[in-house]
Amino acid sequence: MNIESSEKEKNMNRCEITEDTIYQCFAAASSGKTQGETATSFVDVEEYENQVMYPEFSRWARKAGYPKIAELFLKVAGEEKLHATWLRKLYQDMGTPSRGEDTQRAIDALTTIQKNSDKLLAQDPKTVIEKALKVAIRVEEREYKDIYPSFRDQALQAGNREAADVYQRVIDSEEQHAQWFHAALKNLQTNAVAA
């Protein structure tokens, strides 16, 4: 273990949740050598967001007294599942993707954060939810600005218009998610979110 990763673990074991600590829970999709490898990475990440990340953020929001934000996280989680379904239809021979190293690290990081989240929610619920929303914005913006456009471009270069169209639908959806999270954050910061 190198010094940098050891320091990250120490920070994560402290009773503190920073945006960067939460962001480490995001499993980054990566572009593979083939469209199938790319889709496998993509499906793994979408399933992580659907099954782990956004449901946990929803739990935090509900516990902090923000049911509308909790519902928003669950709504986006459902749409992330839809993204994985679209890709599975393109790459039917994919089967269940193997758990990527980045995704497993993200799950492990989230487990560490979960140990402290209830204590932090009791101390400062609004700040924890603000951080979760800011992370969600970073995740969605990264997806619609960087990750999915590169997947779309890779499909276009390979002459796979059908795949490129699916990636474009995902880009549009992820951009909408970012807009929803921006609006929720603004409302939270101006105390316009009903508890």
C-alpha cells in the first residue's frame, strides 16, 4: 500500500464526510479496447449507481428529513438501471458483467462511509445532504460531458450508429439528472425544500 492510499484510508475512517470522500465511492467507467468491453464497464457503473450509491444517498436524505430529495435520488437510481438495460440490449452476449476493481473499491469506500454517516447526519444533516447532492452533480456531469461522449464517439468510429444513438440518449438523460440535482441543491441552500 502506498502512502497516498494509506492517507485516504485514514481520512475515510475519521468521522468526516467530505465531497471528495463521497466522490471516491463513484466507480468510474472506463473505455475499453472494444465496444463490448466499454459497455461492460458502463453497465457495472450504472448498476452500482442504481443499487448502491443513489439508494444510500436517498437513505441519508430521508433520515435527514428531506423526503423530496430522497425521492429524487431514487428516481435517478431507477433511470440508471434503465441505462444499463439499454446497453444490455445492444450487447446481449454480455451477460452479467464482472465486478470491476474500481466498482469494488467504491463499494468498500461506501461501506466505510456508512459506518459514520448516521452519526454525521445527527450532527449536521443539511451539510451531509448538500455534499451528497454536490457529488451527484459531479458524477452526472462527468458522465454526460466526458464518459458517455467518448463511448458515443467510439461507437461512431466503429460505424455502430445504433450504439451511438443509445449513448446519446444516456448523455441527454445524465444531463437532465445533473440539472435536477443542481435545482435540488439550490432549493436546499435557500431552504426552499420542504421537509
